Amino acid sequence: MEQTNKRIDRSLIAILVVIAAVIVLAIVAVFASNQEIKAEPGSPEFAIQNYSKAVMDGDQDTALKYLTSSQQENCDPNLDSMNYSTRMTLVSTKITGDSAVVKVRIEISYDNGAFTDSSGTTDSFRLVKESGDWKIQQAPWPLIICYNQGEK
């Protein structure tokens, strides 16, 4: 009888070890999926990624470099510090000649002390090629830095 109990104990321990390993792997997978993916240089996604990072970092000069020349000339800057965190995920890209529409999912989280409020939306960037580089013609909120962005 004692031999049977030892087998059950060993089996139980083995099952618990396997369950713990699965849980650890699941946690690692979740954290690994939050890693930033680098876009291909020269692609519309690359311009959006660098522009968005500059906006989120409050770097207006760098952000402006990714806007079209007409946007840069007519920009009435409004790059306030962001009091929320933003996460962006690529949904799709459609390139037609020298223009592109890149759809993204934007998740916004506001930290209100003990409570966190979050929301999400799907919106699009509109880009055009200027001198061989993709430039942003229109960006979605909350990544707009020019009051008049998107106007012609």
C-alpha cells in the first residue's frame, strides 16, 4: 500500500511540475509578444513607427521630418506632453503607386491613480512618397502634432 502512495505522490509531483512549466511558458510568451517589431527601412510602416515614437517621446523636430513638405510648411505645432500611454499595432497596409494607407489599432491607457482607464480605436495614416521617402500626409489622433494636419 505504501508503494502505491509513493507512486501517486511522484505522479502528482510530475503533473504539478508540468503544469508549472506550462504556466511559465505562457507568461514568457505574453511578455515576448509585447516586444517592439522593427519595420523595414524605406517602408510606410518605418515612417509611421519613427514618427509615432518621436511624437510619444515629445521630439517635435524628429516628428516633423516624417511629415510631407506641405505639412511641415503649414504646421502649427501642438506637441503637448502625453499624459497617457499609447500602444499601436499594425492592422494592414495598402500601397497604390506613390500613396499608402496604413491602418493601425491604437490603444490608449490613462493612469488615474488607483484606477486605469483604457480605450482603443482603429484608424489610418495616409502617406505619400516625396523624393523617394514615405511622408505622412495625415495621422490619426492622438498622434497629430499639427493643428491643421490633414487639411489641404
